[in-house]
Amino acid sequence: MSVLFISDLHLEAERPDITRAFLHFLRTRARQAEALYILGDFFEAWIGDDGMDEFQHAIARALRELSDAGTRIYLMHGNRDFLIGKAFCREAGCTLLRDPSVVALNGEKVLLMHGDSLCTLDVGYMKLRRWLRNPFSLFILRNLPLAKRHQLARKLRKESRAQTRMKASEIVDVTPEEVLKVMREHGVQTLIHGHTHRPAIHDLQLDGKPARRIVLGDWDRQGWALQADADGLQQAPFSLEPEPSGS
């Protein structure tokens, strides 16, 4: 049996191609997996479980079908969907993971993260992240009227896209020293994360021992999934338009 890792799908009704590919992924490849880990930015935006629309309910139903078929599903918050809560997870049949979390994979302790907390050179974003993840701020956000939350989500998305275009690439990528620090704190030699949209496997040296940082790919022009099985860890892209059956 395999374990699958995906992140940064940024699901939204305006991208039906990604939605179709994801639903196909659930019906096919994920059905053969022991577990599916979704490491953040699953949705493009999330204003609260009480604001779920039919599109989001449909995704929850598809996840529940997979869970009922026997695949365990784990979900981690990203920077776009950190307001996902227990109600969605109950409906979807998934378990909400802390960021970071350590799991056992092929007998090895592996650290899972979304990845945004590793981008410490982006000082402005890190300040915003600390404010948004503060329990008091979360309480305020969850209790704002839905219309106000929609407005705030649109504003944050617009500002995020504009600032990302202006920032140097090294600022919006992870800080190498922070990666080693976090891995050392959790006693791991392997880190898996998303967020940066720069899929790769980076070989590292951690306290004189070989280590690795695996960056998950985002779903935009193509889909990405990391598979862990008896042969190790392998990540590969695939088309967002599945081939017709029987082709």
C-alpha cells in the first residue's frame, strides 16, 4: 500500500479543470492508497465552516466517499485556508493535522509542514501570519459577518498576489537556516512541505548526516503527487485532463 501527499491545489469554482482532476484522483489513485495527506492551501480561500457553499460541500462529499472506502485522510492548514475547522473535517471524514506534525513513514520519522512558516525572510508576511494565527484574532475573524469575511478574503488574496510579484524570489522561498533548525528540533532527516510552488527534492547535510527536503508541487498547469511506498519516495507531475477510459 502507498501513502500520498499533495498540497496547494487552491480549489475554487473558477478552476473546474483542477476540480475535475482532483475528483478523478480521488476515484482512482487515492482509492489504492492507505492514506492521503493534504498539506495546506487545499482551497484558494476559506472564510469559515459556516460559510461553506455548494462547491465546498461537494468537495467534502467526495472526500467522505474516499474515507468511507478505507483511505485515511489528513488535512493541514495552509495560508489560504487556515480557517478550516472541525465541521468541515467531520463532513469530509478527515483528520486535521497540526502544522508541523511528525509521522512515521517506512520506519522513519518524517516532518510534515505547509511551509509558509519557513519563509522567515518575508518579514511582512511573518508578522501578518502571527496576527492571523493568534487565538484572539481567529476568534474575531470567525465571528465577523460572512459578507465582511468575504470582503477581507478578497482583499488579502489581492494583496498577496501583488506583493509576491514584487518580492525577490529568495524572500518568498524558505530560509535554509530555518529549515535545518526546525528539522533539528523535531529530530528528523526528512521534511515534506508545500507552499512555495517549487517542486523538488533537496539533498541536505544536517549535523554531518544526509537529510532531504521534499517540496510538493502546486496544481495549476499540471497536478503533482508524492507517493511513499516500499520503493521509497517518488514525486511526479500528471495532466489535469485525465485520458479517456479505454485509451
